[in-house]
Amino acid sequence: MAVDGFELVCEVEPPTRPDLKKVRHQIGVMSPIADAFLIPDNHIGRATVSSVAVANEVQAMGSRGIACLNSRDRNLLGFRRDLLTAAAYGVEQFLFVHGDDPAEGARTSQLTVRTMIEQARGTSYPGCNPFQVGAATRLRPVPRWKAEADFLYVQVSYDLDELLRWRDSVVLDIPVYAGVMVLASAKMAHNLAALPQLSIPDALIEAVDRDRDAGVDHACELILKIRDSGAFNGVHLIPVSRYRQVAARLEREL
């Protein structure tokens, strides 16, 4: 749990079928190490159970839920429906993102992350706390409107020096969370290495080729180094399918 203000936000995999057993299991396994849970929204262009509904499930299990909402799938009315539903459930925190291209259908273009933040900040309901809204950034200069969000999530990185150089290059007065994703398999490592926005050290890819647990080891060690650096307020952890192994190790070391 949080040590000296450092938070670990664990991402859970929302179901693609009307069955919440697996996501409840993820929440239960990671609860000893997690300060909050982030629920993606139709991530990788696939339809999943609503992130707001899963955030409500997180909170019913005694943890804090953060619902991710993308601008890709929403018009203004649909977004207002999501805010109203969140208020009814008591879900108060959101991460707004652009969203990957959908596997099927088209992208809506009525909303942007910026307009979603503005709409959420301009929406209130009697008896409900104001929404807290965050944005995401790559390792580049941060636009002023993102710097004025309530918190900021940084893209996944596998290199502490890269993260620290970026953190030194920006002035931010809001909580900032570094992104850490477990390389769950050799195939995943090679697929991610092909993405232009990610840089994965060759030595790490070779280590995962030899031993798939090397991805778990690297992620856990990186989380501890980020914490010890004091440069970030926490980590957004994406454990993928290795959440049991990650939770078991971090429970001993955090």
C-alpha cells in the first residue's frame, strides 16, 4: 500500500463476456499491493464491460476504482450518460484517453480528451463530490491543458533513465504516475518492440526469450527503483496475465 505518498495503481483486465468472476479474482489477488485500480475502456478496440461498472465493482470490494473513458467511442450525450452513471455508483475518478483505433466500426470525432475534461469539470450533481479527472502523456512536452488535470499518467517505459530524463524536463504541480507494463511472454516482448513509441532494451527482450519470468522480475524491480527515485507520485502497473506473480513478489518488497 502507499508508502510516503507513493501509490501503486493496478490495471485490471475488464471482461469481454458478461461474467465478472475473473475481474473479481484480479481485484482480490492484487488488493494487498494496490492503492487503486484502473479499468480500461474498450481497450485495443475490443468491446468490454463498462469501465464505470467495473469501477463500481472495485469499490464494492473495498478498493478505489478509476474508470478510463476514451473519446473514440462517445458523443456528448453518451459521455453525459457515463458521468451520470458514475455519480450514481459513487465513482469519482476518471482517466480520459484518445483510444486506439477500433477493430470494427468507425471512430466518433465529437469529443476530445480536452473537451471531456472540460465537460466533467463543468458537471456536478447534488450530494456528489466533484469528479477528479486525469490525462495521459507520452514522454514529450506536456500541453498546458493536460498539466491542469488532477493527475497525469505517463506512457509505459522500460528504462528508468528515460523516465527520469523526461521528469526532469517538465514542470508539473499535479501527481504524476509512471507507466510500467509486464512483458508476459517472448511474443509480447517482440510485438511491443516493433512499436515506434516504445523502446525496450535488447537485453530485456533476450532475457524474456530465455525465461518468461524475466518480464515479471524487470517490472517489479523497475517499480521499486521508481519509488526510490522520488521523482513520481506512483506507478500505473499493467500486469497483463502475470498479476498473480507480480502481486506475490511486490507484497514482499513494497
